[in-house]
Amino acid sequence: MPETSARLSTIAAWKQHALVQKPYAFYRRNERYAPLLFFFGGVVWDALTLDRIDAWFDNALLLLYLSAVTVLLAVSALVEHNRTKHPWCLRYREWFPHAIQFFLGALFSAHVVFYFQSADLGPTAVFLVILMVLLVANEFIHQRMFNLYLLFALYFLACASFFIFFIPVVTKTMNYQTFIGGALLGLVITGGMVLYLAASGVFQKLRQLYFGLGVVALLFGMLNVFYLQNWIPPVPLAMRYGEVFHHVQRADGVYELHYEPADSWWAEVSPTFHRAEGERVYCFAAVFAPTDLKTRIYHKWQHFDEAQQAWVMTDDIPYNVLGGRNRGFRGYTYKQNLSPGRWRVDVETEDGRLIGRIPFRIVPVNAPIANLRQRFYE
């Protein structure tokens, strides 16, 4: 007893220490911001730990999360609608919402990381923004966790987002068929969940079943619209690096790149290309693809027509990509006849999905730039 009393006194004294009281008081004042802090901390953690979209351990972990959500969603729905009297389910019913929220958050956080790696800051960022909104919303929907229709929507998007990039990793190919296969698999799994709960007596009326299936079908249709509008990043492809250079050559598996340095500290290569008459402009890009995935990508050279106020494509140059390299499959194209003004090279898939965009401006000069810098890309 004396030893226990002494230990309790020590703990009490430690809690009163200024080094403990001040941080604790700060936390209590800002406790309402804790979910956001954990949210950003989780995203940063995933960004540091989830490196390759084709890593089998990472995908197995995500599949485990998805399986956990499937079981928890079904059990919690049965408990909340009094369709099961199993003692274990009733004993831990208050923990089900927290567990569902945790695993959904883990899934959406990982999806944000993977889709961010493939997203360009343009049209393909739309789906990424939606995933980020869902991830943030998941931190604050505890009080609505047993709105089944909301859960069906979140569950379907979690399933579809996973299988859209997982199927190309497994099949070593990427096209509209693999995309629709992933979305359909999400639809079948979520629809099966809805039908199982209906057969278990969760829905009181038939129209509730139809509404649940309708929510999932509507989201499936929206994913197809997003794909056709090029609003979904082309996962699992991701552009690791891309710029325009004055000269590119390969020696012993290493690319030697010559460029004009940028004036700003946040960029290495200048977006302004001072070009002499007859000089080539090289576009170099490194595109990551999962191991053994074979596909073709295109460099689409486009010039901004000031008269039409529109981008006009001048060249569409393809080359084949073989996945596996962590720093991406390297390739380059070049063009020799370029008029002054705004240019860009869109790096796209065979079906026109944007992987990355490299903007630059051509400024004519009388003689080639003499003091170019060089870097090596392995």
C-alpha cells in the first residue's frame, strides 16, 4: 500500500508540473480542432509510408481495411435495426461507429495519396478533391454514422476507388475495360450488401431497398461520367518528372538533360525557353507504372493560338511504356519547328487521359544559350 500511495503521489505531482499543465491546457482550449490535426497527420503518414501503388503489402492492408468495413457495416446495421441478438454484437455495439469511421478514414486517406500521385493540377484533380472532401467529412459524421444511405455511398466509393487501381496492378494492363471492371466490382459488392441487409429485414419498406440500390447506381453512373470527362486521375500511372530541355541524350542507362535554370527558388528548370533558329526543343518525362504493366503514352504538343484563343495540337507522338521502375519509365520526344508564344505538352494515355502537363513559353533569340546547366536522371 505505501508503495502504491507513493506512486499515485508521484503521478499527481507530475500532472501539476508546468511542463505538463501548459500543453494540456492548450490542448483543452483547441480540442475541437483535434480531428483536423489527426486527419492531416494521417495523410502525411500515408504519404510517407505508401510509396508504390503496386506494393503487395500495401494493397493487402487496404483489402483488409475494406473487408473490415464490410463486416462492421453489416453487423452494425443488423444491431441498430434489432435484427440480431448475438451477445457479442450487443456488447460492443457502441464501438462499431468508431471502427467504421477509422477504417473508412484509412481507406480514403490512402486513396488520396495514390490518386494525388497521378493527378494533374487540372481537370483530373476533380476526383481527388472529392476524395479529400470525403476524408475530411468522415472525421465529422459520427452522429450520422447509421444513416445507411450515406454509408452505402461511402462504402461504394471506397470499394470502387480501390478496385479501379488494383485491377490494372493485377492484370498488367490499363484501359476503359479495367476501369469499368473496378467500378462494376464496387457496384456488385455494395449491391450485394444492400440485398443482404434487405433479406435480413433491415428495410421496413420496399421503396427503402430501391432507394439504397438507386444511390449506388447513381454513383456508378457518375464515375463513368467522370471518366469520360477526364476527371479521374489515370491511376496507377503517375508522372514522376517532366520538363522541356535544350538537349537530351542517353548514355549507360542515364539521361543527360541540359536546361536553362529558373529564376525562382521553387523550380529548377525555367518555364521560358530561349530558342535559336533551328534549335530542337526536347520534352522529357518519367512515368511510373506498376511492374510489368505495358501501355502506350503520348506526348501531345500544343500551341496557344492567340487569334482563336484556343490550344491547337501540332504533334501527337507515342511511345511504349514498361512498368517497374520506381522513378518511372523514361522517354522523350522533340520538335524543331516551334513558333514563339505559349506551348504545352500533355502526357496522356492511349484513351486520352491526362497523366501530366508541361507548360512553357518559346522566346526567339539570335544565338543558342551558352551557359546551360545539366542534370542526370537515372
